[in-house]
Amino acid sequence: MRISLFAGSTCELAPQLLSAIDKQPASQPLWCGLFGLQGDEQAERRHHGGPERALHHYPADHYPFWHSWQRSLGLADPVTPWQPAAFGENLSTLGMSEGQVHIGDVFRLGEALVQVSQPRSPCFKLNARFGYPGFAVLLQASGRCGWLLRVLEEGWVAPDAELTLIDRAYNLSVRRCADILFNQERVEADLHQLAELPVLSPNWRQHARDWLEQGEPGDWRRRLLGPEGISA
């Protein structure tokens, strides 16, 4: 499956709000290291980037859906057009979605070898990116979040490299994983599955353990709505 490749640097998304979500198409091969693509930045390394979140893949198949959603509600055109890289992804493909890709799937990406580590957790910066308050909440509920990958083997990746599934060892789709944590009532067996899945990122396994131990899900308001979400 052929990809489109994107990278970007940190800039001001809104007043006093920095982000590297504005990715641009790569014009030449980029080195894919353990922390991501050469020249690609993250504004807040606590919440973005790192070895478990080195790359973000968003299906290009979802863009027609968001366009139809916007038009059906009579909303103004988004600040950022519905097109690949709008969600800040590094990789975009057609014909691959959250229901088809599994946690732990290993792909050959050009010379690199990458592995799906977790679903993407949407954040409030997407609200500013598109100009729709609360859009991150809708994105999370829709399951159309994309996924993040770790890099198992470094290598060069061309802008039109092939993405090829090499290995699938676990039967948990990205969509199902996200739904367990975000979009369903507490089911202990499901949470134990996440907590004990070795190829799921440590952060997501901890979220599942916290819910099991504390008896309630995480409070996502700050992530989805921004600092003002704490008092909402």
C-alpha cells in the first residue's frame, strides 16, 4: 500500500498555543529513527512524540466522511481543509482503517520497520485546527482517530514508500482498543485485555489499570477541551 509522507515544525496554532500539527508533504526521503521522522517536531513532548508515539497514521478514507458531516450540519468550511495531513499525520493511506489494523501489527515502511502501539488520543488543539469547538470530543466518539506507531528498525522512507503488513500476532483492532477505553461502559475483561497486552503502549496499559483499580474512567476533559475543561 502506497503512503503519503508528512513532517512539520512547531508554530503558533492560535494565540499562545504552539503545535507542530501543520505537517507538510515530504519532497525527499526522510530518515525514520526511533523518535520519528527527520525534521518532524512535537510542541509538547509530554503528550506527543517519543518512542511509543514516533509516527501518526491517519486514514485518508476518513476525509470524505468529515466533509459530508460538515455539510450535513450546514457548518462553515473548516479552518483547515479536509485533506491528508489536516490531522497532523505523518503517514496517510487509502484502504486501511481502524477496524482493519490491529494493535501490535508490524509493517515494513520503506527501509524502516514499524509497529502499531496505540490509537491516537485526540486533543483540544484539533478544535483550533479546524475551528469547531468540541471537535476532539466528536472525533474520539467516532472512532476515526488514526493510530500511532513505534519504530522497530530505523531506515529511510521515501515520500511514496510502500507500507506492507509483515506480522500480526494479536487480535485486537485499533477501533476496538479505543472503544474499550473511550466509548463503552466498564467491562473488566476488556480492561484486563488492555492492561495485559504487551504490545500496547505502557501509557494505554496504565490507563486500563487505573480504571480497574479506581473503578472509574479517566477524566479526559483537559485533553479534549483544553485547560478550561477542568472547570466544565
